[in-house]
Amino acid sequence: MNTDHHHTHACTCGCNNPIVEILKHKLFSKEHIEKLTAHLPKSKPVAASPKAILYSGGTIRPMINGQADIVESIGIAHGTVVACGTYKKVKEAMDAKYKDNYQHIVLDKAHTLIPGMFEPHVHTVFSGMMASWVDVGPFEGQDLKKVYTKEWISATLSSALETSSDTVLLATGLDPALIQPQSGKNFSQIDNVFLDNVSKDKPIIIMSASGHTIYANSVALRQIYNKQQGEPAMHDYSSADDYIAKTHGLLEEEAMMMPAVNTFEEAIASKSLNIVANMDAFFRQANSRGVTSMYDALINQMYIPYLEKYLGARQLSVRLGGALYCETLDAAKALTPYRQPSHYLDLYYGHVKIVSDGSNQGLTGYQSEPYSVILEKDHPCGIFNFSDTETYQTLVDKVILEKGWPIMIHANGNQAITDTIAAFRKALAKYKGPELRNRIEHCSLLEQNSIDEMEKWKISPSFLIGHVGYWGDVFEKVIFEGQHLPENNAPKVFSLDRCSSAAKKLRISLHSDHTVTPLGPLRMMEQSITRVMEANENKWPLNVLNTEEQLSNEQALKAVTYDAAWQCYADSWAGSLEEGKFADFVILEKDPVTMARKDCSMNMRNIKVLETWLGGVKVYAHS
């Protein structure tokens, strides 16, 4: 596999983080894990007792069989659903088993009870690692910042410098694609000269939102060169001044990032000591936004000892599954034969994860034609993460045909998606085992013939719908400006997150890829229903990207509950409130299904989550 890429721009994608790979022996050594978890209790606290409750009134949508139909009542006890349907039926079932020992709650007229929502693609450990760094990202809550400019980034860094006693300022979340005003120049203008204007004395290291690019000021670059000179990564540079002049403070991918990370590894490791508290806060935020289940889209083997200690000391307020990261043939050979998850564990594994390319907003998603913004000649069409399609095919074959694992493959660019479907097709044509729930992650630029192929081979997409809501405008006006689809000559951006076309033939889900976009299933529903491009600098009238791909409210709710659970092999216990499944549910202030499309934009995301329940235990209440 070829991972030695050199770009002059950011790659925004949470699916593979070179910083973790570079520091794995430091951050996840046995000794450091002991430091990270030293204050944790040696065993889980006693679990709260599940409630026995009959709910009626309001609006109750249990999503049975993926349908958003309303029922009169639902009863829960011992952490599971007892009955669901008419009030008479549910009361009889509750009386038969729990007479005089259950509570009857009548929901307010506008309140709505739905299954706990399912986040099918996040990065829990990486989120915990980076949360202590200074945030220079483009988001305020779930919204784009009203002001996200170079001046704001500079001021935020300057303010952090005034209060920091650290030897190096560590910041994260930088996204050149969303810097205002929109311009292709934004991809190269955050450089050492820009950062020198913030500080010429204290080193500054900024991680892009993806973890694929480091931005450094000159004093940091000088320290890096002086400490790492003689190492292979520095052989192209004759002096510190030469290093500064040639890199401009933009250090991309593992080969260029490694010297910087190694130079400042003590500071980085020190910041990671807050990972437990950060992950606790991450799960609390998930509950506050209606999430009861998560699927970590990239679990490195090095994460597992840490996660086992963390989970051994916590009663999680979400259910957690994940995909095992596999980037080499050796890693595939080391896999155990696949066994589909049959019952819930605190951490279960349902897929293998492969990353085929970068991101479109970072100009590294692998395209069939060059980007409209071209900053270098080496990779004008983006990056394919393998040396050739044969190497890619060999890895996919090994995972599916020899080990029997389903795969979720990160693919953003249209060429990456084409090559990924081809790899699946060739492997699945030979596969003789039980049906697999293979997925394409992000699946950003999706053409109709690709949807037809995915239907044939039963491959489902999980859409990073924030691509439309947050980046749609910059895709249209800058990154893919003037480009068109071969199938109908429509603008290329019309193929972005084709939710409606895919949902006609496939089961789909919506995800945040946190930390790339904020947690928030209601926000993801909203963006799939409206397809409003929120970075539009002319805010009125609303700028909508391809109305033909808008989901209905019911389809959007299905995508963040029933189908997301199915994609993640959790449908036997989550995703709907059927008899015998976990009593994981959310009570909302309003019904998202009845909200008119014209009223959804910037509003559905702000529907209050009043309560979140996990296994019949309340884990969040709005104050």
C-alpha cells in the first residue's frame, strides 16, 4: 500500500489519522495507558435499576419495520420493550406481568417518543484525544460560525497564547475549505508566514480537522529540523531555512508529519491525559442530542487495550460497536474468521474498515478528472491510497473471501467509488458465505450507474450529509466549479450525497464522522430533508442543492434509527422499539416527522431532546 503522499493542502476526513499511527507506541503503550486510566475505578459502578413504565399520549413512533407509524402506547420493563401498540393491548401486557408495579406517564400533546438515534460512523478515541487542543474549527455547536476568517483564526490563536503556559501551542479543527470568503487560495494561505504573525517565539502546531495535515510556524519548523536532522524524512532539506522555505509550514500525511509529531511528542502525550474526561463529555453530548448507539468507524488494534480499561470502569450511556481498521495484507491475515454479532456486548465488532482515498473538501478525494482548484501537479485528481487497483483488490479479497468479514470502505471521490464497487463486485462474485452488510462510507459523489451496481451487489451507503449542508456551496462555487456529470451534463455537485436516489433501491444511513462534523442526528435529518447549503454567503433565498435528492421526513428518521442499526449489525437489539428489544428511546419536544420542509432549515436541529433513555434508565434530561 502506498501511503507516501505529498500534498500542499488539507485532507479533511476523520477515517484515518496519521497522528495516531505516528504516536501509537507513545500514546497507547502499556505505561501510558496506565497513566490515562490511573484514576478510573477498578470495576464498573452498580448499574441503575431499569424503570417499568407505560407511556401513552403525545406522539409515539416506534419505527417497527422501519415505518414511522404512530401507536397509542408503549410499555417497558427490565430494560426492554414489553409491548407496543394500542393502549388496551399495552396495558393488558403490563398488567399481566407488572400490575401495580409500573408507572403510567401521559406525554404532553406535542411531545414525541422515538427510538434512540444511531450514529453509524464516529471516531470516539480520536475525539477524546483532540478535545483538549485549542479549537480553531468552523463550527459553533451544530452551526457554521457566522465569522470564520483568517482574522478569526489568528485572534483565537493569539488569545490562547496569552493564557497558555505550555511550551508549544497545540490547536485543531482547521478547515481551509470553509474559511470566508470562499476562495481556492485558502488552501495554501494558512502557512508559516500567517502563523509567524501570531507568534515568532512560541511554536504553534495546528492539526487540520482530519488529522491529515499539520500547520506550523517558523519557530516550530526550526525546532523540528534541528531535532530531526539526519532522519530519512529530512534528507531533502539542507538546513532549517531550506526546510522552512520548501514546506511553507504545511506538513501533509504521515511522512511529512512524523518529524513534527516526534519533536513535540511529550506535549502531545501530555494533552492526551484528559482523554477519559473528554470521552465522558463526548458521550454526554451524544445523549443530549438523542444518540443512544454509536459505531466507531476505525478501531485500531492499539485502541483496544485502552477501550477495555475505559469500558471496564464505566456504565456507558450509549451502546458501542465498531469496525476493525485494516490497511495491509498482514493486518487482513491476522483477522479471525468472522462471526456476525448475535447479541449486544459493550464493544462489539461488525466490520473491517478500509480507507481508499481522502476527502473532497480537502482536494484528496480520488476523482476521474482534476479538481477545479489545482495547487500541485502531482495529484490533481486527488489521492488513491493504494499503489494500484490490483493491490486494493487483493486486500478486499482477503478480507471477504478468506476471512468472511463485511467491509465498510471509505470512498469520497467518484473514481474511488467506481474502483471500490469494482473491488466489491469481483470479490462478491466468488463469495459463497452468508449475506454481508457491506458499506461505502461517505459515498459522496455517487452516479446513477453506481447506485444500480450497489443494488445488484447489496452494498449500502452511509452519507456524511454535512457535505451538502456545510460544504455544498464551496463545492459548487470553488472545488468543482464548471464541472458536469457525463450522464446528463448536470453540475457535478448534483451527484453529492444522492440520498433519495439511493433510498429508492438501498438501505441508507446518515453520519457525522465526528470530529469532521458535529454530533446531531436531528441536524443530519434536517440537512437530508432540505439540502440547504448553509455556507451560502447570500443567505436569502435559501440555496438548495438538487431538490430531487431531498429525503422525506420519514425516510430521514428511518436513516438515523432503523437502517443505521441494520447497517451496524445492531438491529436485533436497537433501531426500533419492538417487543424484546432494548428500551432505548428519546422524548422530543416536537415531532420531526410532521415539520414542514419549508420550516426545517436551521430548526429541526434545535428541537429539544427532553429525555434520553438507555435500557429503561434515564441517561439525559433537558434542564
